[in-house]
Amino acid sequence: PDAIRAVGVDALAEELGGRVDLLKVDIEGAELEVFGRHTERWIGRVGAVIVEPHEEYYPGGTAAVRAAAGGAFRESRCGE
């Protein structure tokens, strides 16, 4: 089978020249893994984040996103 390359957000930012204008995150419940640790490496290099948390199935993801943002982003909700 073909391998799929996975990179962290910090490595992705580096590949894109150090800055990510818009990060859309739809990772089906893995929000806690991405936003729960080491966000200081990349969160300051992101202009906007769109997240679809799956809180009903994976509790704690929404809180991890909010904690990672540290009040630096305006939060809004729409849709589901």
C-alpha cells in the first residue's frame, strides 16, 4: 500500500513559508491530540482557525481548542 505522509501543524507552517492564513480542521475527534499540546509551536503563526469539534463523541476537544487559542481568536458558531 502507498504511504500517506503526516505532518504536524508546526511543520506544515514551515513548509508554507512560516505562516498559515487559514487552518481548517476537520479531524473527526482528534482535536484534543492536535490542540491539547505543543500548540505554542504554531498557534501564533495562524491567522484564522476553523474547527468542527466532535464534542458529543470525544469530550474535551472544544476546551483544548479554546485553551490553545488563549483568547487570541474571536469565536463564532454556526451550523451543526
